[in-house]
Amino acid sequence: MKLLKLCCLILVAFLFSCSTKKVTLEPVNIRASVLNVYRGSYERSTDIINTKLDLKLNWDSSFVIGKAWIEAKPYFYPSNKVMLNAQGFKIYDVAIENKDGHKSLEYSYNGKILSITLDKTYTNQQKFTLYIDYVAMPAKLKVGTDIPSQSNRGFYFINPTGRDTSKPQQFWTQGEPECNSTWFPTIENPQEKMTQEINITVPKKMVTLSNGSLDFSEDNGDGTRTDSWRQEQPHSTYLTMVAGGYFSVIKDKWEDKEVSYYVEPEYAKYAKLIFGKTPEMMGFFSKKLGVEYPWEKYSQIVVRDFNDGAMENTTATVFFDRMNMTEAEYKDESYEDIISHELFHHWFGDLVTAESWANLPLNESFATYGEYLWNEYKYGRDYADLYGWKDATAYFNSNKFELSPIRFNYADSEDMFDQVSYQKGGQILHMLRKTVGDVAFFKALNLYLQKHAYKTAEIHDLRLAFEEVTGTDLNWFFNQWFMSPGHPILNIESSYDASAHKVSLSIKQLQNLDRMPLYRIPMAIDIYSNGKTERKEIVLDKQNQIFSFDVAEAPLLVNVDAEKYLLCEKREKKTVQQYAFQYQHAPLFLDRLEAFKALEKQQSESLAHEVWQKALADKNWQIRVYALNCVAHLNDVEKNTVYPIIKKMAVADERSLVRAAAISALSKSFATKDNTETYTLAMADKAPSVQRALSEMKKQPN
């Protein structure tokens, strides 16, 4: 799912200088969409039913020595041809196997496509089994000639000769979007679903992992062992994987299904700390969706030099090596969002797969929203909204407003893996949930999953599921959010007419309507007046619109988008008093954050200073960090007031990143005070962010 290239854009901007960066590999480089090109679903002429592979690894040359048996049939029309993707192979034999035995076939091969002439014309009621004897040479594929980039190599040998003492010997694969054909012949098409059997021979002490269940292992008597993996439920060919190395395997379970964690031996004692919430996640998602986890088992493996953050291969997710963490590192970053993201893919992406890369948000938007659902369940809405806001901000920072989530004019399938498919798509699903309500939202997801299980779908299938459940035409929602680029830009002004006892609310849509839609937006308005909060429901559907509400006395606050669910830019002027009231009285994290960020700029206002001080005790850790960053702007009296609070935060706050920010605040704003005792206590804090803050403190001039 190419998660890593996106994660780095989500968090880095939000944490202070001494905090742990979540992911720092370079972001995906999106090329401009190609005009007048339509990238729809691939044509299907052959349907693969099952693939069986016998694999041996040549570690000296980094070759994959393979034999493949591909059971298939024509998809619809009779055919005597099969075309398979096979990148950089040496082909020894292509044959058909049936009751009459083994018969070699004519074929042509150009290094990328293996074109096979069958022994006769078959109908789609007639199955055949192809046999291919080959050697795959993924390490020899040249970037720029054979493959677009190093991340398209498909099969990776890590330290194959064993000479690098800093790395263990490992191998792993990465199939998405179209890379598995570098190590076995197949059809690179997300619509192509198959069952599979994989036999892989490795040094005897290595452990292996693949999709499905381990059928059996056989000692070959020559220092090698062959593991046989079988998956009996169909999945897309890009989700096929193998991996292996000298791992410790920590066993867990959910219900009657095996859950396992593959980590390097030195991290085995931390495996359940890092991955141990997985069974709870499986139970939560199963119950929430009304569809039980649909696969035989679930394994998670941490490999070296993975070229993305993680990949949701069916039953066997691969993670990058930053998941090799100690207990101390876990204090700064748990990567729970990645774990929940990849698991949620096993419903959205693996069970039901986007039928084309143009429809990728059906995989990635859902997996991104799966993070929100887990956070909301486990830690509450306040916590979940923080990470939802970070997703929204990642989208806004991307400046990819000309791209729609569902788009058919991408230059390359890799281009779909961006902040529009992931973060914007996740926010769209949140808006859809708020639009139809929780009961309808999850009932529609259940219908969608049940109807398309082990199949593929496109965005209209999702819309139709929601329309069937709600009895409502939702073309307007899907057209403006999934099928169109951009987002609303809202100019908001409110006023109060004391003589008429009315609040007047003016909202203008300022986005460029030549390129972006005029949005239809249902939303809630909360009016705070006379010690009460009254909610008004409106529908914004015009470019310029004025709403009027009867209110007995001048409101202290008119809170537009009271549910704080809209993905939009808001241009709204409120007084310092209104923002201070909003911080203290509006109920949501995003209410407090919006008010705090506005007051952050009002450094000369005493009310802003009051809010900053109150925010040191905010229930959300991110706002506490922001409040600590404002301490330098307090006056001397205010600093003396908060000094003992900050000292306590430096050693006792539940979040390590807040403790680190408190140490930084002490070293910068209270350097003349004796902080020795606090620093000494903090030295026992194992969190890397705290240790970095202490190190930076020592560099401060006396």
C-alpha cells in the first residue's frame, strides 16, 4: 500500500524539533496527470484460478529458480492465447499439463510479456494448466530500463552473501502495484484473483512466511528445508508474497485463528509490546463491520530495507525496520496507526479490491480511515480527531488540489499513491459517515463487503450500497468529493441584530468554480447564548448564502461546522474573546485547536496568554506541546505561575513528546532558574525524545 511515502508528510510538521520523526523517506513524486488519457480497468482475456510455485533461491546470484503451474481458463471469449507478465526471466520450458501428460507449447518472450499459444482453443468452461520452468533475476533488472525505480524490483535479497555484518540475511517481496511478475509469471491486474500454493526451499535454520497457512515443512537432508504454504481463498495477484530469514516467531491468537509476529531475535521480547494489540483490533474491526476477519491467519513481519512503510499482503503484512523497536523507542512512537491501517486493508483492499488503480481510494481511503476508527474506539474521539486533523493537513500541504480521488488520467499507477487517495479519501469517508449517520454508515459498509467479498469493486459499487441502505440518492456527495478535485473554501461572517433578535450568518464558497464543484454541504451551527447552546442544521448549496436564526440575546459564539467534520478552508474572523470562549466551552478537540492556533498569533493579548496557560493542562497531548511552545511569549509574572507546572510536566506527563517539549521550555525560558533536580529526574527517562531534549539543553549557553 505504499504507506511510508505518505507517512512522512503527515507528522513531521506537527512535532517540535526534539521529537521523533515518524517516517522520513522521501515522499512519492507525483507527475502531472496526462491529459486525454483514460486509464480504466485492464481487459480480461484469461482468468487465473490457482497458481502453484516451487521456488529455490540462489543467494550468490540473487536469482529465484522457479517452476510455476498456472490453472486458468479464458475469461469469456474462447481463446488459444495466454499473455503473462514476466519481467527479466530466463525461460526453459513452457508446457500444458493435462490427462494426456506434459506437452511443450510455442511461445514468444520479450523480457516483459510471455505470450503462449495453447494446444487448442478453449472456452471459458474449459480449464487448462500451464507449466513454466524459469529463472527470475530481479537483482539484474535495470532501473530506468527494465523497471521505473528500485522500489519496483519486486523480490529483494538482503545481504545475500552474508558479508555485511550489520545486516542479517533476509528476503522479501513487494508486489504492489505491478511488481510480482519479477519473480513469478502472472497477470498484473488488481482484478485478477486466484488461490495459491507456494513451496519455498531455504537454508534449514531460516524461517519463511507466505500467504495463507503453512501446510507442512520437509527437511531435505542437504541443509535445506522446504516450506509449503497454501491459501485457499482468492486474492489479487499483487498481494502474493514470500519472505524469510533468521526471525523469531512470537505466537498469539484471535478467536481460533493464529496471529504471529516475525521479528529479529533481539527484538523478540518487544514483539507483543509493539504488535500485541492486533487481536483486539481484529475483534474490533470484525464487530464494527459485521464481517469477521475473513482469512486463515494473520502474520506481521519486520524486514530490513523495506522500500515502503508497510504492505498489506493477504494474511502476511510486511513492515519496515523502524518497527524493530525497544521499549524506550516505543514511548515516542508506537506505529499503531500503521498496524491498524494494514489490518483494515484485509477487509478493504484484500477481501474487496479496487478493480483498477483509478479506484485505489477504495483500498487506501478505507485503510486510512481504519486508523481513525481504531483510535476513536481505543482512545476516544478527541485523540482520533487529532490524527484526522493531521491527515487533513497532509492533504492541504500537498497542494494536489487539481487531482480528484477517483481519477482515470494518471500518468503511472504509482501516481495514485498520494495524499489524495489516502488522507483526503479518509476525510471524505469521515464526512460520508457524518452525512448519513453511524448506523447507516456501518450497515452500508457491511452490505458492500458482503456483496463484493473476494471480488473487486469500483466507486459506484460503494455508492450503490449506501443508496440501498439509506434510500437516498447520494450521487451529489460522491460526485463532489470522490469524482471532483479540490475542496470548499468558505468565507464566513456572522452578525447580531439586537432589535430583531436575529443572528445573520453569511457563507460564501470561494473556490474556483471553473475547476471545482459548487458544494452541497449539510452542517451544524452551534449558537452559544444566554448560558445555553442551541444547534441549528443547515444545508449550504449556493455560492452566496445567508442564514438567519432567532436568538434572544447577542451570542458569545457562533460555531460554524460544529461537528468539525468538513474538509475545507475556512476564512472566518472572530474576536479574541470569541476564540477564548470557544477554547473553554466548545466540546471538540478541533474546536480547541482552531481557537488555540488563532490565539497563538495574538501575542500581546492577555486573553490569549490565559488560554496558553490553561492549555498546558489540555487533555490532548498535541495542544499541550503547542502550549509549551508559547511559554516564551508569557510575561515574567505568568512565567513564574507556570514554572512549577512545566517542571512537573517534564517528568510526569503521560506523553514522552510533551515531557521533551517541557524540558525544552525549561532550558529556553527558565535557564536562570535551578532546574537541576528536574533534569536529573528526566535523565532516567528512556524516551529518545526526552534524551535529545536533555542533550540540546546542555548545548544552551549559560
